[in-house]
Amino acid sequence: MQDDDLRTPLKPRSRLQRLWDRRPTPSRAAIGLSVLALAGLALWAVMTPYPKELEEVASAPIAPVDKVATGSTAPAKEQTRIVPGAGAKKPVPEEKEFEVITPVDPDVPSASSLPRSPQEAKRRKVAMLGLPLDKPLPRAPLRAVSERVNGGVLPRVSSRGLKPWRAYAKSMPRRILASPKPKIAIVIGGLGLNAELTRRAVMELPGVITLAYAPYAKGLQGRINAARHAGHEVMLQLPMEPWGYPAVNPGPKTLLVSASSGRNVSNLRWLMSRAAGYAGVVNYAGERFLTSGEALAPVLHEIKKRGLIFLDSGEASRSLLPSLAQVIGLPALSASLRLDKSTEEIAIRNQLHRLVARAKEKGYAIGVGSVFPVTLRVLEDWLASREGREETVIVPLTALYRLHQ
């Protein structure tokens, strides 16, 4: 500051300058403008009419609806009575009497009537079918009909002539075997590869259903013994050459048309030595192998030597098994139909009805299926509410072989 500035006299400030000095800060100006904008928006919203109020409303005449008289809308009959002090009679509504209906409790079973374990539920299913209770079958292998080999056990005819298929068969009462009713046997295959489906088939299906195990299952001997403990007799599936092999490959040690008889018999013994406790074998695939007599005959001779039975699953339309088995003397039967060729529920139900019709026509019938979830579900429902139960009877597979001996 210079000395001249101090000596300069103060001048009066104009009004404009004073107003300029009082101008608001930028932040206060922004707040003020925001308040004004919100106030203007609110005023506009109040003064502007709702758009639908300006739209023209269409109207149309509606015919009157006839009144429906119900218990609550029907007009009450009027009766008259004389009111004291009045010369005219006034109508008085008739009093109605209402019937009180006690609500019915839903049909809910008590906790005491429900099965307490899967075993009890299975026993109830068997009793409902009119069959004897499932008794545990002996653990395998049975020494009398077993032969120890490197890496496993092979079946053999005992020194007293007892054949493994009879030793491992599920027994049935004579009254059932001697019954004139047509008999049905059902074989479910593919067990052992899926633990949960195998457990479900063993625990939920009655013991008269025969179970067929794949030879490649882990812990096969334990799985077979679990099925036998639940009352099921067991078959072993043999992989045989299908059309299109090797693109279509049933698995290791498959019996082949191109292999020598010695190689096929060696592979057969390896497959049979995976476990013990089965009454017989059933082919897995084999559309080509079963049509070759030269390849099939040595295999059938070995199966007969081992005291087993053979079930043809019906995969090959030109199978030579029935004729060759008869010549060799091997107990063999063929399946009547496959239950789950189509995995639609309605198709499986229709196949079960056809199975009953086949049994009535021929005296017996054999149905084969796989351990598919849909197959198990439909089969369980059919067993629980089977039509024509009094006309046919379900038996284990070996029961049919006994009747045809």
C-alpha cells in the first residue's frame, strides 16, 4: 500500500456495488436453483391432468344376467302375522332351519401304519402279491458247487450231482409251482454298474424278480450277496458280439465269432469267475454271435458242463440258441419280449400288458428289461396295482426251468 492511498479520502459506494458485494456464493446459488426446480416440477404435476382422464371411455350395453337361485340367494317365503295395534297384516320372513355338516377328516394314515424300514415296505409288497415272504438266500460261493481258480471262483457240478443253478435258485412253494395259472418271470439286467439304481432294484423290487449283473461291476461278489440276502436269485450277463463290432463294443472279453473256440471258452471262464452265486447266464447283445453255430456251440458246452442255465434275451431274431441247446442238453429258454425297448412309460406299461397276454396264451412268459429309472418306476407301480392278479402268478426265472425239465 502506498502513502497516496492512505491520503485519498473515502468515497461513498453505490447501491449496485453494495448489491454485488452481497451476491451469493456458487454453492448457495446451486442449492437455490435446485429448490426452485423441484417446486416447479411439483406444481406442474399437480396442475397437469392424468392422461387416461382425457381418453374416451368406450361403453356397450350388457344384457342382464338371469339370477341363479341358490341356498343363499333364493328369496325366503313370506308368512303373515298380526301386529298388535295395527289393522293390517305385515309380512314376516319365514325362519329357515340349517343343517350343520361336520367336516370329514382327510384319509391320512397314522404314523404307526407306515413301514418303518425299506425291508418292511418290501415285505408288504410281497404280501400284497400273495407270495411267500422273501427269505435271505445263502451267501455265495457255496463250497459244494464252487471251483477255485486263479483270480476267482468257477461254478461246477458237485460230487453228488448238485448243479449250481439248483443250488443258487430261489425256492418256491409247491402250491405255486403246481398252480394251473399262467406264470410270468421278469429279469432286470444291467445291475452293478450304477450303485444307486442297483440298490433301488434290490431293496424295492420283490424277490420274485430275477436280477442280472454285469461282470464288470466293482465288488461284484458283495453286490450279488446283497441281492441274495434280499431274496433275489441272480443271473450273470455275458457280453457277446453284436452287429457292428467293434464300433459297438459290449466290453472286455466279449465272445466273438472271429475268435477261436479255445479263446472264447477262456474268455467265458474269465467272465464267470468274477463272482459266484448266479444260477445261469443271459446274453448281453450278441445279435451276431447267437447266429453263428460254430462259435456258439463250444460256449454252450462249457455252460452245460458248469451246471448252469441259459436265457436268450431275444436280441437276435435268428438265434440258434434254442435248437443248439436242445441238441447239447443245456436248459435254455428265450425271453418273450423286452419291456423297455422304448423308454416311454406308456410303452413299458403296454409291454407289461402284452406279457400277461403271452402268458395266458402259452402258459408262461418271460420279460426282460434294464435297470432304467423309468423301468423300475413303472414295474413297481404295475406290481402294486396289477390287473388280472388272480389270473397269473409271478415266479423267479428258475421256476420256469424246473417246470420245463
